Amino acid sequence: MDIKKIAITTDTNSGMFPNEADTIGLFVLPMPFVIDGEPKLDGIDFTRTEFYEKLKGTSTITTSQPSVGEVSEFWRNILKDYDQIVHIPTSSQLSASCATAQNLAKEEEFAGKVFVVDNLRISFALKQSAYDAVALRDKGLSAEEIAKELDARKLDYAFYFSLESMEYLKRGGRISPAVAAIGSMLKLRPVLRVHEGKLEKFALPRTLQKAKDTMKTATQKDLAEKFKNVDTSELAMYIAYGETTTETDVFKEELFKLFPNVPFVSQEPMSLSVACHTGPGTFAVGICRIVK
């Protein structure tokens, strides 16, 4: 099959917006939010600035998933110009949108045309998967082969982030108000990680510097153990932030000194789906193994 006839699709939980990369056959499905009871589409109905204004205020923001009809229309429009689709949604451990896509891909209209990959990722790790899929397609792999390769690589990432407070975890129902209150009283600066597709508590340092040190130490360990047999040329470091880059600018320089041989890809905004639960003051570091 002509490699140009294979489209790669993901969703805005990757941090990419619709139309950001469609010139290379990579398409992005907008994920829905509910803001003060009104449904909104990420990257279409509100900007990042508007999102954070609402998040820091009194608004109630919850994440959601596209309907079966919306996903069907998204794929149907792409299949007008492409023969097959490799769809890479948000981790099944974080969103039901993956199961929706998997079930839909079994229907007669899409069977054999759409291959759904649950590679247990979100944010920049999910974005890297989408770019890996493009690279694999351009190497001549079929849609089915791309899906199998992405599945084999699904855990080849490490992702840590520091929260300014526990307030947004409380709002999202991830922790109880009592735990959030204790965290605030103790002035904790929690460090979380995305592990095997799940959002997990990793450490509870009390200062920003200790939070950064925790993430640096964890990344060192991953490089020494998880990626010990991977050449650094096959790795990519990402730094992500919530609303501002003040702390991440400093953090980036610290990481550059500590990991001079690991290629740096970008410093970019965190996906809003993650920020909804972690807050505007979040910053993160991650390592992904990439397709060369």
C-alpha cells in the first residue's frame, strides 16, 4: 500500500491541536471538556489562556470523551483521502475514549481500515507516539505493522511532574478534601508520574527544589536501568509546563547540565487534560525512546 495513504490520528490530550500536523498525514481529534456545565472542544471552543483563567477561578471543569458519532465522523472524513488509519488515543487507564475507539474500529465500516493502538500514554509521551507512527509509516510499514510496533514500544517512556498544590486533584475527585487540606497545611509539593498508563503518586517533597531533585533522581535511575540498553541517540527529553515557563526555564538548564548526552526535543505546554487535574503551576520532565 502507498505509505501516503495511511493516516495517523491521535487526540488533543497529546498536547497537539487540530490542524497542527495534518500536512504530514497526522490528524488530531479534539477532546471535549465541560466548563460550568457547557460542553467545549479543546483547541476549538477555547484557548489555553481562557482555560487557565477558568481553572484558577471558580469554574467547574471536567474532562470527557468524544461520542461514537464524533469519532465516526472524524475517521470517515479522513478515509475520504486515505486508505487506512492508525489511531493512537489517550491511555485506556485514563480515558474511556480508548475503549470507544477500539469497539468502533470493529464495526463493518472501519474493520480492516482503522487500527487502534492503546500504548498507555498521554501528553508529550502520546505526542511522541504519533510522530513515531509517522516515522514508521515513512519507513514503509503497513498500518497493521505500525500498530504492532507501537504496542511493543508502549512502555518505553518515563514521565514525572510536580504539582504546586493538591487543590486541583481534589477538584477532579482524585483525592479527598481532607487529604488536600493536609497537603496544603504541610506545604507539600507532590510529584506524580504516569506509569503503565496510570496517574500515580510518586513522592511528597515539601519544597520546589526537593521536587525538582526528586524528578532528576528518578530520571537518572530510569536512564541507568530502564533505558540502559538504549543508545542516547534513540532517546528524547521533553519538558512540559502548565501556565508559565518561569520554573521550567530554570529546570531545563539544570537538566541540560545533568543529562548532556540526552537529546532535548522541546519545552512545551502540558496537555490541558492533565493540567485540569494538576493545576497551572505544574511542570514536568519525561524521556521517550523514539523511532530512528
